[in-house]
Amino acid sequence: MSAKPDRSDSLTEQKAAMTPDTRIVDVLSKVTTATITTILLKKGLRNVWLRGTQPLRSGQPRCVGRAFTMRFIPTREDLATPESWSSPKSTRAAIEAMPEGCIAVVDAMGVVDAGIFGDILCARMVKKGVVALITDGVVRDVAGVLATRLPVWCQGAAAPPAIARLTFVNWQEPIACAGVAVLPDDVIVGDDDGAVLIPAGLVDEVMELGTGAVRRLDHERSRGRCSVAGSLSTQRREQSAL
Amino acid sequence: MSAKPDRSDSLTEQKAAMTPDTRIVDVLSKVTTATITTILLKKGLRNVWLRGTQPLRSGQPRCVGRAFTMRFIPTREDLATPESWSSPKSTRAAIEAMPEGCIAVVDAMGVVDAGIFGDILCARMVKKGVVALITDGVVRDVAGVLATRLPVWCQGAAAPPAIARLTFVNWQEPIACAGVAVLPDDVIVGDDDGAVLIPAGLVDEVMELGTGAVRRLDHERSRGRCSVAGSLSTQRREQSAL
Amino acid sequence: MSAKPDRSDSLTEQKAAMTPDTRIVDVLSKVTTATITTILLKKGLRNVWLRGTQPLRSGQPRCVGRAFTMRFIPTREDLATPESWSSPKSTRAAIEAMPEGCIAVVDAMGVVDAGIFGDILCARMVKKGVVALITDGVVRDVAGVLATRLPVWCQGAAAPPAIARLTFVNWQEPIACAGVAVLPDDVIVGDDDGAVLIPAGLVDEVMELGTGAVRRLDHERSRGRCSVAGSLSTQRREQSAL
Amino acid sequence: MSAKPDRSDSLTEQKAAMTPDTRIVDVLSKVTTATITTILLKKGLRNVWLRGTQPLRSGQPRCVGRAFTMRFIPTREDLATPESWSSPKSTRAAIEAMPEGCIAVVDAMGVVDAGIFGDILCARMVKKGVVALITDGVVRDVAGVLATRLPVWCQGAAAPPAIARLTFVNWQEPIACAGVAVLPDDVIVGDDDGAVLIPAGLVDEVMELGTGAVRRLDHERSRGRCSVAGSLSTQRREQSAL
Amino acid sequence: MSAKPDRSDSLTEQKAAMTPDTRIVDVLSKVTTATITTILLKKGLRNVWLRGTQPLRSGQPRCVGRAFTMRFIPTREDLATPESWSSPKSTRAAIEAMPEGCIAVVDAMGVVDAGIFGDILCARMVKKGVVALITDGVVRDVAGVLATRLPVWCQGAAAPPAIARLTFVNWQEPIACAGVAVLPDDVIVGDDDGAVLIPAGLVDEVMELGTGAVRRLDHERSRGRCSVAGSLSTQRREQSAL
Amino acid sequence: MSAKPDRSDSLTEQKAAMTPDTRIVDVLSKVTTATITTILLKKGLRNVWLRGTQPLRSGQPRCVGRAFTMRFIPTREDLATPESWSSPKSTRAAIEAMPEGCIAVVDAMGVVDAGIFGDILCARMVKKGVVALITDGVVRDVAGVLATRLPVWCQGAAAPPAIARLTFVNWQEPIACAGVAVLPDDVIVGDDDGAVLIPAGLVDEVMELGTGAVRRLDHERSRGRCSVAGSLSTQRREQSAL
């Protein structure tokens, strides 16, 4: 794709003048994941939609934040020893390392019969200022998790503890989550449709295009007419067709 | 099956004296999909239940209408050109062709990581008098779609636009939807359980049998007793066993 | 596993002094399935979580009861004769055989396109004092089933009658349900996370350990602090880590 | 389906004059499973093809025999005790109960990561005169199993022993195998395409129709011309179209 | 993607000077599907690999030809009447319409428990000069199909006739096959890895690039050294990395 | 499980007197994966069988070696830049780091529509003395890979290059492969059934038990009698029952 070298150039520049995260949150909180995926598709990015992870509670707020990644592999009985609980590589230690404003993105390999976190760890994340939890796995003690008010995108709930199926490996590594490559500090946006990743180097561009798209869509809707097939100019049709 | 030649005979007659659609809607709105699938099973029709498509909103009204079919195939980057947006074979053109009172039935090949329609096209369908949207795929911008109040049966929501995964081919062709063969003008009924197809040629018969079944079930329930194993006659047992 | 001979010894003793079911219900109604699966995992029992069966209605009460098992196999047109409806091996006969306080656990082989029971049979179960229905299949006429107020754990709803896909075989046999071996009289507990099986011979032990766990978790939560990574003793960490 | 009462009548008569099994084997060994499934479909039997079980060795002979059924449920650690090995309900005891000429049909619930039998038990089946093994699971020690020359239809091989995933329940019960209801004494035919079930009561009819179909197909092929679309009579077209 | 308008321009030119099919077959028969998918990926075409369809016989020749498309939808008992066999839209009529040198590409919706064609129709395709059969379904009477020597890419074999699961709709329409959009006259190449589609408008470009790639790979291999990490120039590394 | 603390003690000792790898290969080459999984199950290790990865060529030799791990995550268009090909984290660099006698174990996340390696990289592995390649993905250019004679366990073949679906992350990390946690230096054994992992700390114990098991099984088979149900002692029955 011819655009790539340019993109990687601008990537360097963008890093120099990185937008403060508060502005990122402020701007992207107004853009739907539908608009963001459309923008990224136009930039040639097709594999940024997290497949199959959904809001645990309908109506939870749109969430925006930098990804803090965590990685699990399958369980193995000889690794799940009492010693492992005091290992420096525990999920608890990972949570303590989470910066305020991040979104925890957890590679649970799509496992749906053991919950990665319950109410205690979710409450701890809320206290640390974590914005949301996103995983391709499930949570446990879902009533307790809902009570913490932590916004969660996941595949549902299951009671068994993580170690019944999973071994925690590490945090802030590149991971796979719900079919998408997630790197630490990529930006994640979640809403009622699900969750999308914006590569760190493309955040500024997405913000700019997203703001424009929202303005155009508002205008289209406010005209109160949906004669979409008839009178729309090619440019606006392209926008909404996507 | 011995019944087939007769059925095809009566099919011709029925077409001659086709029941007006208003009466179809009126009668079938009172019959559950549970009763309709039972009736069709007794007629030897086993593959009329749309598998895996569910009401987007619980409590949305039972919907009845003639199928208006739409067909997608997988996306291919060389077909998704700007020119394709002004193609006469667009989803927008299809929507403009929809008659009032129809149900849009969309073969999205079960794709769940790209939404076939968002709020703008759903609003347009409402304006056109389309009764419902039924698909084996998903919608996008689910909050917006729910706001249009269009009853939808689907597999959920995903933000990416259709063209991220799908190419629109045509409308009013025979299609596969959720494992069922759907022909234009077959009748679709959707309720809280999901959606069922009634072949166009069997609609009158289903209406008649359905009305009788509702009466018998009401009677059974109103007797306020469920001693089902004990005293029911063979005929009524057969009815409810199904 | 070294623990097994002991367990099987204690199993015999436990049978002698079997805890009355009312006490079982009383105690286990206060223990989450998250805690029960943790306890069973520590006892070496990894395959007791019913995979993929979920509460039909969010907020339905936690349910505890002895399993009353039912088994289906696939449908076969030559077996689904009118005679089969008066067979002594019908689902209706099974329901009549259910003792008060049991939980019906139904092996529907994970079939999701035919409902095992509708409102009439669910109403009958309520009348018989059945505590809940748990299946790896689905129900039909979901609006009617919800109206009976029978707590149900299942995979959702589908309108077609059971015989469209399933043949009923027998009751009170060992069955597979949602990936778990269920024997008559094993204890089942269902809550918002899903459902777990407690082998009959381990019920007393789980009750004792469960009561202790609830007390410790309450204490941990009431201390109002979640500095979980910092000050927790090894023992409490182990408890909650699970 | 109107044919059913008749069929069930003729079923009784057929039992009176049951064809000796040697003749069944003799006749059906000359009929492909393609022809048998076509005949059964015409009789209204759609669910008799075992889905996903395939010949372990290409070129193994067509096999015909009465079904001897075996049933597994999932493993549970508290059931897999040393005592269970001397249980009267072992797979070994089942094999000892197999009559000469039968086909062992094993419900392994589609489990593919534990092998139900290895070389020792397969060798024992050969010695007992068992014609073939058919399962929706897999075998273990596939090299050893192949060496026994027992014809096997299965999903492949896996090394772990059955008890890693499965608990044996019983034999000669109605079972599900590869999506089909199998009753003891139904007839099974396996060839390169896979395996099909003929209900016990329909065996004579299938034999008769099968012999005729083979004759017609031979004739059609021997005419050395495949101008199928052109000159075939409706009757012959129907035959081969199926 | 910036390349698209150019590509669509060159598409028009290419059509003017369309390469004769004999040269296409001659050139592409020497290029692996591995090289072709690499070339198409570099052109931005990611969705051209047919997923899950495999050579029926290992060692069958590499096949190249224009796609002749066929489309099935699910079966429906009221459509599968005796009249349907003499319908002008039969698979037999489709086969008679196939031009010499084409590859039949059949959308069977991934159905694996009914075979789309058996030995008679495959023999007819051989006689018509059809190069190969490619489907996301399966064939029936696999021994007979293999005897016809028609190269087939599919998912395996199943005995039941197509009408047990499928209804034939039409030929030479745009279809989905194995996850790929196939248009009549696209070029298909199949080898031991599986099958790939080359959009009609890109065939010349792929031929040219493919020829060059084969020359470079031959050179690299003939140098008899695989010190790939050490001394390769960036250009050659890129080539083989893909 | 009570055995765990002991095991972890003996683990430390074993490391002190680590068996040379040549002896491991020598001993374990004579033990089937069926026997090894049985031994590990008795030690409480249930999750060591790699699910779904199979020998690419039937009859390839049993392979034994230490795991050299490699990890992929999904592709992302902005990461697949020309620069990435000269990244120090390439699959080529990983191969150069492989020690003689290792088995490459590759986490390809089960992706089956892009091949992780083709003939050039497999030939390089052969030259480096790599014993085998094991992955939950597929290879590309399968004819070329087979020609290198590298023993491969995988899910089959697909032509598209790895970067069409995957991004390489790193080597010698803990990974998931085919549902099993694999750590660098664990021992892998592959044969016709598939592949099994032996945790590094349990290798000596498995070798000892494996040698004994082979002796007993040989004896049982050489007695030329399979009266398994009759006369076997409890101990030998237990052995073979597993």
C-alpha cells in the first residue's frame, strides 16, 4: 500500500508532538466506534475491530483510553502451585502497575469457562482510576463486577477462577485480543457496538477525521430527511455508505 | 412424502385467490412462532426456522410481512471502489425498491464483525413503511438503530461498515438466511423466540390451522390446570406435545 | 491424585449421615457459584462447571437442588410417530416423576434450534414444586416460559418443538449436560454466572468450606479496602486469587 | 407424514419374518451409502447420515452389521477412581458382550482430544468377530489400531486415554452418534463416504430398493454415455438426481 | 487505497487486449498458489484465498481456468418436488452450459453432510472438458468421483444427495465460495495448498509478476544455500518473506 | 493436589542432575505419546496434549526435543511495513537462534488461512539441525515443505504468506500452542497420534515410568492373548485401561 511510508513518517512526527491524553479522551468520547472503524478502513486498516467482545451492561458509557495489556496462556497443573500466587508476575501486580486513565486489555484466548477477574480485582481497578476492562474472555461473579461500576467489554460470565483454565504470563507485551493485535499505548474506544483499536501513531489523524465526520453526520440527520438515495452528493454518500 | 403433489396443486389455486396481505398480518399477528413451526412440521416442513437470529430488543412487537430479499457475498478489495458506491446495485437502491409492509430479509452469510445497516438506513426503512429487518448478520451503531424503533432480528452489533466484510449483490433473489431458503414474497413472522418462514403457497393453510391452534391452547390454559399427563385426549396432547 | 481414596471413604460415611436437603438449600443459597467452583477446584474437580448455559432472566434467584436428569438423542423420522406421544417415556411422564425441590437437568445435546419445553410444561413444573430447569438446549415460547416464573438456565429460545430435532429417551440416568457429567441426586447451584454441579458425595464438605469462604470474603470486603496486592496474608490471597 | 402409520404396521410384519443377518450383509455389501441415503430420503428419513465420522484408512472394505451401542459422558475426577476400573460397566465388559458380526457404535460426544480405544481393545474386537468400530470420537495409538486391521470410522486420533475426557456409562442403550439416533440392532453401513444408519424396521425395504437401484445405475454407467441432461426419462433422472 | 483508481483504469485497458486463455493456463500452471497469494497481497487483495477447500486427491495436477459459478441455497421440503427435477435451473443444465476449459466453482454454503455431485455428474464434466471442480461443500460417492479423474477441491465426502440439504438456484451469478467473492470469468488456480482466485482484471499483471517471482525463487533455491538470514538483499528477502 | 509441593522439590533436584538431552531422545523415542499422556494424567497433568495438530505426512518418525517457542499475534496493516522485514524480531532471526536438536513450537493462534513457513525456511531449519516443527497453524507450499523432509505437526496447508494474517512477536517466551502452555525447554514428543508436552521438571520421571510401561505393554502383547477382561490383575488392568 503506497500510503505506508508516509504514514510511518508522520508517525515519527506525531510522537514528537503527541496529543495529551486528556484531549484524546475529550475528542474521541464524541465519536462512535462506527465512525472510527470507517475512518480506519479508509486508511487501509481492516483488522482493528475486536471480534465478539461486548458491553457487559447495556448503556455503560463510551470509554476511551490507552491500552494496558495483559497476557494469559493455558493452565498447566504443574505451574499452578502455591508458589505461583506470590509470583511477581501475578494479575494483582499487573493491576498495581496500571496508570490512571488506562484501559486494561486482556488476552484470555477467548476462554469462556473461567472468569479472569471478579469483584475484588475490578473494585481495585476502579480505585486505581482504570477506565475500563476489555477482554476476549469472561468475568466471574458478574453481580459483584456490575456492582463495582467498572465498564467491562467481554464475552459474558463464568464462575470458575482464572487458574482453572489460564496461566497469567505478563503485562505490557504485544498481545492478541479478540482477533486484534494490541500494543501497549494503542488507544481503545468502546461503546454499545463493542470496542475498536486505534494504533498509537494514527490517533491524531483519527481525531481530526472523526470530528469532521461527526459534524457531517449531525448535519445530515438534522436535515430531518433521509432521502438518502435521491439527493446526496457523491462525497456525503461515500461517507455514510461506509 | 405423499402430500407434495397435492400441496403443489393447491399452491396454484391459492395463488388465484390469494389472501390480501392485510388479513395475513391481522391473523398471523395472533399466532406465536412456536405454533407456526409446529404446524409446518406437521406439514413436513422442517427447515423453516431461522437459526440464530434474535430480537435486537426484547419486547419488540410480533412482526408479519412478505419477504423482500437482499444478498451479500464476501468483500473483495478490487470490487470496493469509489465507483461501487454509485452502482445501481446498492443497498440504498434496494431500500428504495421496498414496498410498504414488507420485511427486509438479508443474507449476510452470518458475518458478525461488520454491520449491514446503521441508523440512517434503518430510519429510511421506517419511513418507507418497512415492517422489520431480519438478517443472519449484525447491525452497526446499535444505539442509533434502536432509536429508529425499527424491529430487528439479527445476531447483535458490530461497528465496522458492511464493506469491511461484504459486497452487496442484488435484491429479490432466492437467498439463504440463517440456514433457511427465502424466496421473495414468502411470509416471515418474528417474535421473542426468533423468526420463521411460511412458504407463500402455504400461507392460507397455516392461517387456518394457526387460528384453530390458538383457540385450543387458550382453552387448555384457561382451564387453569396443567394436569397434562393425566387427562388430555390424544388429540390435544399431540397438539401441545409439538 | 492422592486424595481420592480418602474422598471415596468419606463419601460412604457422608451417605450414612446425609445432610437433609433443606439445610443444603439453606446453606448453599448463600454461596456464589464462584466460591463453589473455587472450592471444587481445590479438591481437584475441574469439570463441574456447565459451559454455556445462562440465566434466561437476569436477576432470577440463586437456585439449589438435587438433579433430576433427562436425556434426549437426535430425532429420527421413523421414531416420531403418533404412538410415541403416548409412550411411557415421554417428557410429560418425566415431569410427573419429579420430586418437589429438584432441579430438572436436561441433556439436549446443545441443540439450539428446537425448544425442549414451552410454557405449558414449565407451568407444570412450577406446580410440581420443581426449583429450576437447567439445559444445554433452549426453551420455546420464551414469553410464556418467563411468565411461569420458573427459573431457567439455558442457551436461549427457539420456536420449533423438541421433536423437530430431538427424541426423548429416559429420565434419572447419568447424562452429559453442557459438558458436565450429571448423575441423579448430584446437587446443582445456579446463579447469575451460570450453573455448577456438586457431586452428591462432596456436598457436606462444600457446604462447610463454602460457609467459611463467605465469611472471609465478607470480612475482606467490609474492611473497605482493596489493597489486595500489598498487605494480604498468603492464606487470604490464595482464597481470593482462586 | 401420511406414510408413518403404514410404516409402523409393516414394521411389525417385518419383525415376524426378519431377514437373516447373513443375507443383509450379503445384499447391502453391494450397495453404496450414497444409494442407501437416497432411498431413505425418499422414505422421508433425513437424519440417518453420521456427520463427520470418516474411514480411518482409505480403501477399507464396505462394512455392514447390527449396531452394538456404547455411551460415554464427560469425565469427572471423583468418578475416575481406581474402583471404577473394576466396575461392571467398563468398556472391556462391553466388548466381551459384543456378538459376532456386530458393529460397535460409540457415542463419544464428538470429543477429539482423548482416544476411546487403542490397539489392545481393537485387537480384542477383531478376535470377537466385531465387523467395525464407528464413533464420533477418535482412537488412540493409531499406528497400533491400524495394525489390528479393524475397520474404523472416526474423527482421527489422539493419544490421551478416554478417561482424560470421558466416563463410560453403559452399552446397548439408545445413543446419539455423530448427530444420529442409534438404537441397538439398527443396521449400519460404512464405506469410503462415511457411515449411514438403516432403522431395523426398514432394512428389508432398503435391501429391495437398493438392489434395484444398483442394477439401474450399472445399466446407466455401462451404456458408456453420460448425456444425462438430454435423453433420460423422468424416472431415471429422478433416481440419479438424488 | 491509492492504487485503486489506477487499477480500475488499467482494468479497462486489459480488457481491450485480453490475454488468450491458453496463454493464461500455460503461464499460471508454473506458478504456485503461494506465489500468487503473495503477489495479490502486495496489490492489496487479502480476500482471495478459498478457505478450507482442499485437494480431494493428493498429487492431482495444478489446475487453471475461468470460474463457472453455481449457487445453492438451503433445502426446503416444499421446493424439492418431482417437478423441480425437470426445472430448467438444474445442476445438470448448468453442467451442459459449461464451456471447455472452465473450472466449476460451487457455493454449497460449506455444507458437509450432503454431496453436491457424484460420479455421474463428475464424469459428465470430464467429458465436457471442464478442468476442475471447486466447492466449499463435499462430493458423494467419493470412490466413483476419484475414478473419473476430475480434479476436485472440496471439504471431503458425504453420501446423502444434494437435495437432502441444498436447493440449486442458478449459474454464472456472483457467488460466495469458501469465504471468497467469485464472479464469472475470474481465474482460479488450484494446487496442493488449495485454491486462489485472481480477479479477471488483474490476471495479466499477476502473470507477469508471477513469472518473475518463479525465476527469482528458482535462482535462490539453485544457489543451494539457505543462509537466508545472512546475506540476502532487502529485495529478495521481501520476496521470500511473503 | 497434595503431590504438588513434592513435585516442585524434586523439580529443583532434577535440575541439578539434568539428564543429557541425548539420553532423553534415546529413551523417549521408544515411548508412544499414548503412554506418555497416560503417565502424565496419573501425575495429575491433564492439559499437555496439543489439540488438533497432526502429522503432515503419515509415517514421519517419532520426534523428541526441547521446545524452542515462537509467538505470533494477528496482523495489523500499519505494522506490516517494509521496515518490519528487517526487524530484529523476524522469524528468520528466530530460526538462526535455534539450537541443534530443538523442536520449533509455534503459536499461530490456530490460524488456518495463512502459512507460517514455506519450503525455504523449513529447509533452513533442517540445515540447522532442528528436529521438527509443531504449530497450531498451517504451512504454505506444502509440496515444497514435504520435500525438505522436515517432520511437521500442523493443521494442514494454506498458500497465503504469514503476514496476511499474522505478526511475529518474539521467540523463547511462554506461549499457547494448540491449547497447551509451552515454556522454552519443555520436552515435546510427536508421533502418528499428534504431539504431547512433558514439562521440563518431569522429564526424568516420565522417562523412568515410560520405560516400565513399554516393557509391560510388550509383555502383554507378546503373550499373544487379549483376554483382557478376564484374567488381568488389577495393576495391569489399570495400566492399560488408561
